[in-house]
Amino acid sequence: KMDVLLPDCKTEIGERNLTEVHVQAMIREMEGVEEARGLWMATKTGNPKLDAFRPVVIKLMRERFSVTRDELVTEFIAALGSCPLTDVQIRTLMRQYCLRDTSNSGKFNFKGELAM
């Protein structure tokens, strides 16, 4: 898995004597991971077309509860100067970080714990 919540990480490690504090310390020492909303994410996945946009999404996760597709594109343009991603690539990123809001508002709620 590329993105996991802390309790899931502890389960995956499978060591019963580790506390969340131990697991957090281990993850913080790893290179190429960032935390937002209790979700630890790889900053790079090996897909250079999408990796440049991941920091923008992670930043938004820290600032907002939800985002629309258009807001996401606007943020990409503001941060990176352009958004050459196809619609499929944008949806791929959104699926990694968001769940569709069931109210049909066009918004996507960020995954992770609500700590805002």
C-alpha cells in the first residue's frame, strides 16, 4: 500500500508490542513520506507525470475538508504554472486522496481523519 492510516500500519507490521508512538517514529524517519489527516503517503510513486502534483494535493488535504475537480486544477496551475494532466490522470489522483461526496455537490472529501 502507498497510503495507510496509522492503525493499519501497525497491523501490517504485525508486531504486537509496538505502540502507535513507535510506529509513528519509524514512519517519520522514512524518506519520501508525508502525513496529512492521519494518513501517511508516499511523496513519489514512480509516475513522474503524477508525482509533481502529489505535494499540491497533500497541501490541500491539510487546509481543506473537500475540493472540487475545478478547484484542484486551479491549485495545480497556481502552484506549478500549468496543469497538463488529462482528465483521467486528474481522476486517478482524486481517487487516491478523496472520496466522492454523496450529496452530489461535485465535491470530493479528502480521506483520512477529520482533524481540522
